[in-house]
Amino acid sequence: MGYTTKIKKINEKELIKIPLEELKIKKTLPFDVYIRDSGIDKKIFNKGTILSNSFIEVLKEKGISHVYVEKSDLDTYKSRALPESVLDSPVAFKNYSFWKEKFYQIDRNLLIPGIEVDFPIYHLKDFNFKKIVEASSEKPSMIYGDTIPEEEDILIEKKDLPLFREYIEFLSKRVEEKELIIKESAKVLIAEVLNEPRSGEKIKKVGKVVNNIIETILDKPDSIYELLHLKGYDYYTYTHSVNVGVLSVGLGIQIGLDRDTIYKLGIGAILHDLGKSQIPNEILNKQGRLNETEYNIIKQHVLFGYEILKEKKEVPKESLLAVLQHHEKLSGRGYPYGLKGEEIKLFGRITAIADCYDALTTRRPYKPPLTPYFALSIIVKEKGDHDTELLKAFIKMLGKIK
């Protein structure tokens, strides 16, 4: 093989330079991969990424002919084989997808040592939900320093969301990290809205959540990071919805929209995927590529969401554009209407960028997330699909946060 012994360092890691063509197409990477960009070493592929021709073409278009792997991964690089995992089992994944809908993902940082909880807590590993805290209203349990694992998702049962909401309210008076409380309160509400999409009472509460997000970002631009940083083991529509809301509000602020316009944008962005509440879970949670029939079904979520929300007086009419147009592309290759250019309004353009970026950088059980660098490279490469000026502003916004 054509590897060399040239050593580079990145955060005290020794890197070995290898030719780009040594990376095998359609194979799963058993290690992280880095590039050197303007003198800075950046991770571009996470371990577990399945390489495609388009990924390699993106790098070639940037003039990249060599990449780097960690010295400690050299033996793995030579063999390029990942051990078999339970994650490769279709049966295990099907069972997991069924049980996943009964749980709700929470941020481990909310489980503070020394505070009691009155709901059971689980962690997710290798498709298994394991109870790690036994608790109830009658018999609360104390959180200790070693109670919560460092990795994997931490979850509660959805039936315990009312108890968890009370717990968040209790914490809000005792913790300084207000971004954490705002984010989790938003996630809980959106999870409830997705469960009862026609509840005007719950949708009415979305406005307060959006206002909290706007005020937080205006007061502290770096708070976008804290509002986004929950990146778990799997994709959850409620987490994705909040992330898209945060990113869209952040971009609206970046380009100088007025406060009222940002509010309307935030409402539409955070509710952009409401229609997925009407899509069968076996399609939403499918492992791998959807067939044509499944893809046509999932595309209907845009219209489902629009039809539900257009009757809600709590939702500004302008906000519906984010719901209806977040999958449209300037090239006309989007859906549901195949709109082109100026037919796609500002809210649709902004939400499309935020939606695409968060989807690419979100982990799935069968696929690791793309790095922010490579996700942006993919979006930029889709020439003609996204608003160039908005994309520049989006990249500039991300560059300002941690």
C-alpha cells in the first residue's frame, strides 16, 4: 500500500499521511479521517462513515490528494475491516425502532448529582434500553456522580414527560445554564406537539419557546452552541426540530432581520416537520435507503404539516412558508411543488439550509454524523440548490460560535 511514515499532529495526536485513492468507495471507515486545510488539521470523516463517490469528488474538487489517519489506527488502516456488531443486525434494529417510540431522549447534563428524580432513567447501548435508575413518585431516587454513563443516549419513558417537565421547572430555579433549560423545555414541548399535532393549546405555547430562543441568542450569540450541542445516538424528530429552529433563528439574526420577522421564522422552523407525526414509524425509522414508494410517502409530511397548521390562528401565515418550502430547492429539484428560484421565499430558503445541515450532522445507529466541515462542503457542492448569500451567512454564523 502507498502509505508513508510522515507524522503530523492534531491535538497531540500523531497523524500519518495517506493517498486519497487509498480510501475504498462503499466501504465503512474503521477510523477517523483528517485533512490539512490552510495549515489547520480538521476531521472530515467520522469512524463508521460509508464512503461514496460523491464524498471523494468533493475532496478532489478542493484539490485534496492526501488525507491523514491517526498513527494508532495504522494497523486498522492496513486491514480496513470493522468487527461485526449487533448494529448490523436487521432484527435487532427492527426491535429497537419499535421500542424507540416509547422513549424520550434527555440531556445527561440535567441529571445533577445530589438531586432526586421521581421517574426511571434508561441508557441506550447496542439497541438495548437498560434501566439505570429505578424511581417513582412514591419512591424517588438520588442521582450520584457515577450514576449516568458518559456515552450513549440517556432516556426516560414518554409517559413520564409530565414528571420530567416538573423536574425541569424545579431545576430552572437552581442552575445557571439557562440555555440547557430553554433547550430541554423546547424539546419536551415539541415532543408533545408531535404526539398531539392538532392541539391548539400546545401549539400556542410554541411562541413562548421561540421567544426564549431569540432572546437567548440575541443576549449571547455563543449560546447557539449550548442550544445545539445535544448530539445523541439516533435521530429524534423533536430534537431535530429544535435544532432547526435554533439554526434558523441564528441565521435570521445574522442577516439582520427584524425581531418580529425572526419570531415568525422561528415558529415555522421549529414546526417544520410537524407533518412527520402522520408518517408511519416503520418508514421514519427505516435502516438504510427508502424505496420509491416509501420516499413518496415521507414526502407527504410537508403537506400534512401545512394542512394541520394553516387552521391554527396561533401560527402566523408567514410561518407556514418554512413548513411548506423547507424541501424545495432553487434548482427546481425539490418537493412538494418543484418550485424554482424566486418562487421559494426567504423562510423556505433559510429553513432548507438549517434542515439539511442538522440532518447531515446528526448521528444514526447505522451511520455516524458528518463533521460540520464536510456537511457544509456537501451543501455547497449542490450548486444551484441553496441560496448562495444565505449559505455564506450561515457559514459565517457557525464560525462565530465554539
